[in-house]
Amino acid sequence: MSRRLNWDDLPDDVLAAVREHTGTIDRAEPVNSGFSSKIAVKLDTARGRVFVKGMRQDHAETWTQQREEAVNPYVVPLGPRVLWRTGAGGWDLLGFEHLVGRSADYSPGSADLPVVVEALTALGHLGCPDVELEDAGKRWGVHLDDPADAELFAGTALLHTDWNPSNVLITAPDTARHLDWPWATRGAGWIDPACWIVWLVFSGHTPHEAEQWAAKVPVWSTAPDRALDVFSTAHAQYWKRTADDHPNEWTLGLRDAAARWARYRTDSSSLTK
């Protein structure tokens, strides 16, 4: 994983392009959470505080910038508003409304858990926009032994899918906002709470406890048992490959959490037969 740059590392013409949107920049505070963006910073400017993230235009994942800009009008106010986008000096930067809050706490007993359930419920009420999104069947179907099973993931819901707690900002005791939408996906609505399960297990819940929390999201009730069984297996394989390619404390822990959930689904299915 390459080093995230400091604000002053950017070329002068990039800084000048940003100032066209912000006015004078008085202070730059680096943001260390997240992995994809090569620059992530909070700026205190003449026109207020703004969060800026981006990467070089020749980066393999610059499509994430386009995805976030395209989906943004449909996810506000659940997500922060995109204020501007600029390309200069070989860089692609997005400026977002700055939100004040803290990352969600997924640990057992956390008061944030019901708030996240409400946020997942609200997300399930959004319509899926007619913009380019990932397709759930294609995205997770590559991790299945039988590609035909990918049909189980099909749907018309707008999914966030990346439930890293740093992407869920608690802005008030009863309010959570969703950050970072590059992996927005079209698919079955139950997939978002299913993705959350792995993070809950990673955070200390048993798979059974994690499923009980997921079940509080109304759309979870639409998930056929076999679809959950197949998805848990595909998701475990996804995290295994991710950990193999990018081994670190997070990916290895999520690999193990996803494997625990998949085993739980397999064991539970065998008991009901």
C-alpha cells in the first residue's frame, strides 16, 4: 500500500485549482482512515471547512471518483454532498461537505448499533439511480463455484456495501451518515445488512449475534436462506483473496470473520435438513 500524500506534496497548479473553489486555504488536516484515496484531508478555507479526497488521474481506480460524483445526488442527505470536482496537474479531486462526527462503534453493547440499523433501514428506502454501478451478481459471482448462483444476488436496490465503521459517521446520538460510495452496487436489498455482519463479527459479535442485528433491518426478511448461505460463502472467498493480495491486520481479521460467518451458515443449514 503506497504512502498517502500530505497536502503540501501536491503540485502548485493543483492547489491553485482547489483555491478556485474554496478561496484561501488556512489549514490542512490529514485524514488517515480509509485506503484507496492517495490524498484525504480536511481544509479550513475562506468559504468554510471542506473534506477533499482524490488520486492521480492515471491511477487504476480513478473510476471511483466518477462513481462517487454520479451517485451523490441520490444519496444526499444520507451521504455528504459533493461540492465540486476538479482535475488539474494530473490529479482528480472531489470536495465534499464537511460533516462533524465520529466513526461508529460496532462492538457488542454499543449504543451505536441501533443507530446503524436505522441508517441501513433508511438506505433501503432509496431508489436505485440510473447511473453506472457495480452489479451484485457479477461482483460476487466470480467467487462462486457455480456462477449460476449469482442470480440469487440480483435486485434493484442501491447498496453501499463497504461497512467499515470509518464509513459510518455518528453525527448525533440518533443519526448516522454514510461516507465513501465508490463501491455502490445494484442488487438484492438484503446484501447491505449481510455485508455488515462480517464487520460485526470482526468487532466481537458471534455470527448468531451479528445475524440478530442484521435481522432488525426490515429488508433482511426478504433474504432466502439459500441466498444467504451462498452469499456468505462468496463473501468469505472475497475476503480470503483480499487478504492474500493485501495482508494486513484488517484484511486478515475480516477474512477470519467472514469464514466464521460462512461456517455458521453451513452448520445451521445442516441442522435444519
